[in-house]
Amino acid sequence: MTGARQARSRRDVRTALEICAVAGLYYGSAELGLLQQLVRGQVTPLWPPSGIALASLLLLGPRVWPGIALGAFLTNIGLGPSLPAVLAIAAGNTLAPVCSHALLRRAGFRDELNRLRDALALIFLGAFTGMLVSATIGTGTLALTGVLDADDIAPAWSVWWTGDAMGVLAVTPLLLVLRHARWPRGVPLSRWAEVILLVAATAGVGLVETSSTPLLFLGFPLLIWAGFRFRLAGAAPCVLAVSIFAIVAAGQQYGPFAGHDLFTDMITLQAFNGSASLTALLLGAAVGERADTEREIAQACRQLAEMATRIATSDHRPALHSGRSDQEEQYNGP
């Protein structure tokens, strides 16, 4: 009995620590996301807490939802127009990843993201569908409290929804990859050189994208390179980096974002970020699934070859006789 109580106590302590860690990560990432705030500090083009919240639910389970609620409340308490509005927005920010988690588990989602169907589920169920909840509750709350005018509701809703969805697409895959990553062994030096070259190229493209030169499309070759050669382990970090570069360029009115109003810039930005995420995640998952299929086929071929060898060996084995002579068999009869 005492042992059961101690085990339960350890589980409770562990759960409490996980909840506090999730709340801290949510709040810290929210402060980073608010650096690019657009509407009263609550609508941003990339909302990292939504990705952290969904990844926490996928990796730790639904028991950490209080950490999401606490982090959302602490984030909005200094931003909301009133306490009821803060509670409503925090509830929406909590319900959205919970709904996404339920939809993904219902669809048989695997945290390894090693199948194309997993990438599709994360994109369309985890990001696009689940984040409708937070965008609808959040913009509805701001409209009811008078923060948003009637003409601003639709633009704010679209930016809120795409910002939360981009948080899932850019942050959740990276955290899932880090959770299941293992330090590679026996990797040739040429492979490490390719990794260094990819990192250097990403930094170079970032400098170009955040300058006045309208070359935002240079991020796509990097995404294809990372997804094809390194699968999701390379595609997920590149998606986050390219998205951040595009957000910085939009905030500074560089490149294709110069000379347009806020809504037009957000449409351009979210279209680019969404296309980049779809390209990298789908390519990385497809390449990974193909590699797993080839490995399974090779293993099945080896097993068939071993079975054929055993069968051939047994066919050439000399037959065993009973030891009785033909005369004894004729004399004794059958």
C-alpha cells in the first residue's frame, strides 16, 4: 500500500512539473511571438505557443492541458481589455490544441511523422481545423468587447487563424523530431559537410530575404534540399527558419511586402509560409515513408532468401533408413 502511494505521489509530482514546464514554455514563446504583434498585441503572423501546446499534448498526454491554460492566461492578462475577455481568449487558446490533439489521435496519428498520412493529418486536422477554435473565440471576444470594429473582424480572424496554424506547422514538427532524434553513428564526413553547407546556405538566404531584394522564393530550394536529403529532421528546422525570415521581411516592409497595406502583406506572408510548410513537411514525410518501405522490402527479401536456403538444404539432406534389411521386411511383413 505504501509503495502504491509513493508511486502515485511521484506521478503527481512529475505531472505538476510537466504542467509548470509547459506553462513556462508557452509564456516564453508567446513573448517571442508578440514581437511581431499586429492587432492589440494578440494577433501575430506566427504564434509559437500553439505549436508548443499541441506538441506537449502529443508527447506528454492530455494531463498537461492545465499548463496550456495557465500559460495562455499569463500571456493575455496584460493584454486583454478585461478579465472576462482574458479568460475567454485563454479558454480558446487552450481548447484549440486540445481539439487538434483529439482529431489527430482519432486519425491514428504517429508522433514520429514517418508517414505521409501523418503529415497530412498534422496539416489539415492539427493546424487548419483545430486552430479555427482559438481564432473564432479570440476575435469574437475582441469584437464583443469593442476592441475590433466590424470591418476589422474578418481580417483579424484570418490573421489569427493563420498565425495559430503556422505555429503548429512551424513548431510542432520540430519538437516532435527533437523528441525522437538520436545522435547518428557512423556518419561519413561528407554527410556532416552537407549539413554544414545547408546551415550556411540557410543563413545566406536569410540575409537575402531580410534585405530589400525581393528574393523570397530562394527559401524553396533549401526546403526541398533539406526534405529530400535529411527528411523531417532537416525539413522542420528549415521551415521555422524560412518562416522567421519571411516574417522579419514583412515587418520591415522589404521585398514583396513593400508598398502594400497590412492585410495584403499578411495574405502574401501567410501564403508563402503555408506553401513552404506544405512543401517541406509533405516532401520530408514522403521521402521518409519511401525509405521505410524500401527497408521493409529489403528485410522481407532477406527473410525469403533465408527460407529458400533452409528449404534447399533440407532437400539435399540424405534420407534416414529404419535399419531393417529388405529380407527382414519381407519376412516380418508390413
